[in-house]
Amino acid sequence: MDAQFVSLAVGYALAGGRLRRKGTRRRPWLELRRLETEVTYLRHQLKALRQAGGPGVMAVIDAVPGSGYYDLCRGRIHSPLLERVMEILCPEDDIRLSAEALQVAGDRGLASAWLDGGHWDGLSGRFEMRSPEDAEALHSAIQQRGIHGMIIGSGGNRGRCGVFYGVDAMQDLVRLLRPRVHRSMRHCLWPGVLHGGALLVANKERAFR
């Protein structure tokens, strides 16, 4: 069960989580944030961590103001098992992806990374990552699964960086991720196309079965 907790926590932190030491005892906490419209998924994440980590897991959820129309729901988790997660993801305090982290997270972690950092560009898609190094690590992990993308951006001057996947690669990626995506978030696997200011679902039945 300890290994399952570590795998889940690493996966949830890959692209959207925050790991920090807090309080006088410098205990590790994992923070997850989602729009209030996605609170079902956040509750699922916290439940999965509690079940995997046992009675030593502390989890709380509250609301914080968002920058847009919707507020954010924040989940905060503490467990002694997060010490191992910190070792894997935060060798220098800040989260840094590595081959080890992505191996520990597995395909379920890649699905979490898509829900946190994935974006559709028509029928193509891209991951937005924290740094070029993170993008390179993610690109390599997905390439090992036979899905080929392209690293984009440099991240300099707060610019965007990430990994881009064309239409064919996105079909393969969606097939890989779909079984690992919670039912409340399956809509994130459908491509959208901006057309005339409206978001239209394009060719999803034909291209993304």
C-alpha cells in the first residue's frame, strides 16, 4: 500500500500539484487545486490517497478564490509517506521531473499530467510543463510507449514550454490514457476546435474512438 500511495502522489504532482514543507516541524504537504466544477475529481484523488496511505493520511478540502469566473477547490494532504515523494520529485526543493518519477507514476501519472497540463489544439494536443527539463523528461517517457511528440518552447522569460503531439499521436495517447482517467474527467479526452468564437467538438467519433 505504501508503494501505491507514493505512485499516486507522484502522479498527481507531475504537472499540477505542489509539494511544500510547512509548520515548525517542516512536515511535507501535497496541495492539489481544481476548478469548483471539477470537485468530484478532487474528492476522488483525496479518497484514493487516503485508501492507499491508511490512517496516517490527513486530508482537508476548502475553497479559494479563482482568477476567473469559477472559484478553486483546494485539497491538502499530509502523510509521512510524502517524505519518499519529496525525495523523488524535489531533490532541490522545487518539483523536477525525472525518469524515476515518471516510472513511479506510470500510465496513471501520465493521465493525471494530461488533466493538469494538457490542452487541445484542434485535433492535436500539447502538455504545458513547468520547465524545458520537465518537458524533456515527459517527452522521453511517452516516447518509450511508442508515441512520438515534439518539444516546444524554451520557457525563457516565463514563456511556455511543453510537448506537442500531432493528430495521429494524440489518437494513440488518448487510447493509452482513457482507462486511467476518472469518469468525471473523460470530457478532457475529446478534442475541441475554436471556430468563430465557439468551442466545437470536431470529428471526435471518427478520429478518437
